[in-house]
Amino acid sequence: MNGEVRQRSNTSHLIYGIRRLIEFASSFYTLYPGDVFYTGTPSGVGPVKPGDVITLESPLIGAMTVSVGAHVPGQA
């Protein structure tokens, strides 16, 4: 966040492996190519405020940058 690395981890640190997560999820619903699994987050999460810039990177997927804006009550 704002050029400082806050989190660095990979799926080898998950409590349950990827195969188990896929098996569990597919017992409830059909999985399709492109489906995304949200598995939680490693340590390092902190508050963000308007003006912060968050960059997410994955060597196999690429990078995404998000600018944090102010919340306006009554708007999504």
C-alpha cells in the first residue's frame, strides 16, 4: 500500500490445500473455468483511507492498482 509491501504469501501456507478447497466447493456447486476462490488473507491487513493506493501483484496473473476514494453516504 502506497509503495510499502504489507502482505507477501502464497497458497502453500493455506490451512487446507487447493485440492481440498476445490473438492469442498464442488460438493456444493458447479465450478467453471475462470471461477475464483477467495481464501482469506495473510497477516498485514490494516486500515485504508481516501488517497491510499493499493497495488496487487501475482507473477502468473499480473498487477492491479486501486485508488481508495472517499465514501459518500447514500451512494454505493
